[in-house]
Amino acid sequence: MENKAHALLAGIFTLALLIAAVLIAMWFNRDRVERVPYEIATTLSVPGLNPQAGVRYRGLDVGRVDAVLFDPQKPGRILIRFSVTKDTPITHSTFATLSYQGVTGLAYLQLDDNGRDPTLLPTSKQKPARISLRPGLLDTLQLRGLAILKQTEELAARANQLLSDANLKAATSALNDVSRAANKLAEVPEKLQPTLEQLPSLTKRADSTLASLNKLSDQASVLTANLNDLTMHLNAPDGPFAGLNQTVDNVGSAAAMVEYQAVPLLGETRTSMRALNRTLETFNQRPQSILFGASPVPPGPGEAGFSAAAP
């Protein structure tokens, strides 16, 4: 009976010792750091984020996640409640992203600040302040991956449309036309071969023609020089043109003299011709005037023998 009492006491002592060790360990491991609460309300997915997950501000450990739960006021929205040390500079421009640790895949909150509003964000346990959650690297990759997949689908649809039967037939026809054109182009050198063979003789003839043109040019230069000499000789003060000009001047003087002497003679000739014309007209009207002479001129008014009744 006594042995059983000793065994019971030993068990009680051992159990009390274990409880004391646990309490001492809990007392030593208790968190004495003063933290302030904040809250995140988001509709983004938060895979791998669990309570007690770490909270980092630009890589520094500043707190932990207290709870991850659904928002009872708005279905589909998730509330993330976390607390950080009191000296953490949470401002109105602070935002959070979801990051992951190495190969473990454990998620944690990464806090950052763009510096737009450096005013500190006030918070309290009764009404924790809210900050925004922005898409993380995986969310960005997912969104961009979906956009790339959509563009890939559009590209595949356009490729299928481009490679339709009608387009393939048109492309085949175009390739056939190109092939026929290439075959015709291949025949061109053969047709040009006779012409190419005649090019040396044509080149020789061209050289000969060019030599003849050069010779003709030299002769033309000599002829031009001779014409220049002849022109200078003709235009010389004692040259033929000077004598010809003097002769022309003499002829002009003689013509002026003839005109001066001939003008009076022409006037007398005209007078004589008028008188002859009157005589002939009188003879035509009165031929007897040759025998009896010309009739006397009837007296005019105021003269003797004038009569107003006379015809």
C-alpha cells in the first residue's frame, strides 16, 4: 500500500513539473511587442495565406496575420486582419501585395508605399484602418497569361482563316504563275545570246563612228577658223565690204540726182498729156474744128452779147 502511495506522489510530481515547464516556456515565448491592427478588404484570391503568416514592410518583418475570413457585409469579399509593430510607417499611400517564400510556397503580406501621401494612417482596435491589396506577381502573370492566351486564340483563328481552302488555292495559283514567269525569264538569256555575240562588232563600229565624228569635229573646227579669218578680212577697213558700202553710197547719190532732175520733167509731161487729151476730146466732139477752127466761147454775164435766154 505504501509503494502505491509513493508511485502516485511521483506521478503527481512529474505532471506538475511538466505543467510548470510548459508555463515557463510560454512565459518566455510570449510576445511582448506592442502591435496595432489593420485590415484589408479585397476581392482578389489569396492562395496560401493563413493566420500567423508573416507581414513584411519592404522586406522587414513587422507583424503577422491575425485572421483571414469572409466579409459578412459583402459576399465574395475577403477580410485580412493583421497587426504590425507600432513604429511601422503605415500611411495613406501604403498598399499590400501577396508574396511567396522561396520553394515552400508559403504566402505572406508585403507592404510598400509609393510616397504620394506621407500622412500616417490612424487606426484602433475598435475600428482598424483599411489598406488596399494590389495584384501580386502571380496575379499579374495570370492576367497577362489570360490576355496572351486570348491573343493566341485570335492569332490561331486568323491563321485558320488565312490558310483556308480558297486562300490555299489562290496561293498555289500564284506560285504556279511565279514558276511560269521564272521559266520564261530563264529563256531570256538564250534569246539574248545572239545579240550579245554581236556586241563586239557593234562596239567596233561604234568606235569607228566615234573616230569619224572626232575627225569631222576637227575639220569643222578648221572650217570655223577659216570662216572667222574670212569674216575678219571682209570686215576689214580696206576690205571688200568697205568698198561695197562706198559703191552703195555713190549709187544712192546718183539716184537722188536723177530723182531731182526727173521730177520737174515728169510734171511738164503730165501737163502736156492733159492738153493733148483735151485736144483729142475736142476733135472727137467737133471734127470740123480742124477746118473752121474752134467755136468762139459764148459771152459770160456782163459781157457784150450775153443773153440770159440763150441756151
